[in-house]
Amino acid sequence: MPAFESEGTRNLYWIQKVYRAAQAYYEVTKPRIQIMLLFTELCAMMVAHRGLPEFRITSAALLGLALSSGGSAALNMWYDRDIDAMMERTHKRPLPSGSITALEVLLFGLSLISLAFLVLYVWVNPLTAILAMLGAFYYVVIYTMWLKRRTPQNIVIGGGAGAFPPLIGWAAVTGHIELPALIMFAVIFMWTPPHFWSLALYRSDDYARAGIPMMPVARGARKTKKQSVLYAICLLLTSSLLYFTHTVSALYLVIAGAVGLLFITLTIFTLFESDTTFVWAKRTFAYSLLYLPLLFIFMIVSAAI
């Protein structure tokens, strides 16, 4: 009986260990961010095809992006493990918490990106594979290793990293990049600063503690709020351009105008609260998470009309 209990305990120990390891590997891919990336890629594919493309292309393109973005996220966590340990928001991530080693994350990230290239090159087309690698390089090297710790413009310039999925999705369907895909890229690029700065406004102490020169830390809350308004205005103008490519109907233009004006209004409201009060900053951040899905959903709907 004791031997049976001992063997059962050992089995349970290994099951728990494998589960924790799998959970850690899953977490380093930043799955919540991946959902948005995959969603914008799928939307671009549906707009380009004016419907859902064939299953093989769709599934391969989504798998390829999931692998490349997951691998990029893992390399981001590998490089940022020192500052993640200092921040309240990130100190429980797998690397700072000791759930997984730095070498394991490094090898895992490189493996995922390599596999992504093969999947996209073989099952979709070479252009999607090249774009995915450019996106990974942009995020890992240009943003994570170069910009993030050096300049308050880190999010502005680095915003291009998260804007690659529509290019990949469009190229997966058409085999090339066209103006509508570039506008989708620009929409995400313009959306990124007011989205992240609204978060950084009420997390500025966290970023300051880690030595990250986010705009509120380096330039102050007031300037950050003013620039957020400007980017929200640019976002409205940029998103409206898609209508003039004759890709979407007038319904999209109306919706883009409505959701864009609301985004601008929320960023303006942040100007009327003190720099130590973040009620409207939190509301702006919450709305920014809804804005992009709403806009891309209506791209699909209006393209099909």
C-alpha cells in the first residue's frame, strides 16, 4: 500500500510539473495579444477575398502568424526578464517567477519563429513568410532591443510591429500587398500610441521603476495626453481613407467616423482631469480595446455589401 501511494504521488508530481511547464510556455507567447493579431489578419483576409478564403490558406496563415507572434513574444520576454521582475504588472510572468529558464524561452522563441517561416513559405506563399519574419524582427530587435529602453517614442516607432498582420493576411489571399492593406497597417500604427499611452498614464510609476522612458515618465502626463489627442485625430483620418479605395461601402465610413470621434472625445476628456487622476485614462484604454475589433468587423461587413 505505501509503495502504491508513493508511485501515485510521483505520478501526480510529474503531471503537475508538466502542466506548470506547459502553462509557462503558453504564457510566454502572450496569448491575449495574439488574439488581436490573429483577428486583424483574418479580417484583412476576408476583406481582400470579400468573404472567407479557402480553409487551407486561412488555417495555414493563422497558424503561421500564431507561431511567429508567439515566438516574438517569447523572445521579448527573454530579453525583458530583468525589467519585468521590477514591474508590478509583469513580475509574475514565467521568467521573473522562475517557472521557466531564460535558455528554454530563448530556444522556444527561436523554434517557433523558424517553424512559422516554414509553415507560411510552404503552405501559403513566400511573401507571407517574409512579412512574418520582418514583423518578428521589428518587434524583437527594433522595438524590444533598441527602442523600448532608449526613447519615449518607443511605442510610436515600435507600433509598426503590431501592424504587420493585415499585410500578412492580405498577401496570403492575393499574393501581393495593395493600398487597402497598407491603410490597415497605418490604422494599427496610429492606434498604438493612444492605446498604450492611456495604459502608461496610470502605470507610470511601474515604468519609472523599471527605467523605461515611456512618454508619461519622460515627458509628463500633460504632454502625453495632448499627443494622444493628436494621434486619435490622425487615426480617424487614416481609418477613413479605406473608403476611398473602393474596398468598403459608405457604411464603413459612417462607423469609422463614429467610433473615431468617440476615441478623440475620450482622449480630450483626459486633459480635463488632474495628472494624478486616471479615471478617463482607464476609460480610454478600455475603449481602445473595443475600438479596433469594431472597426475591423465593419470593414468585413461593408466589404461584403
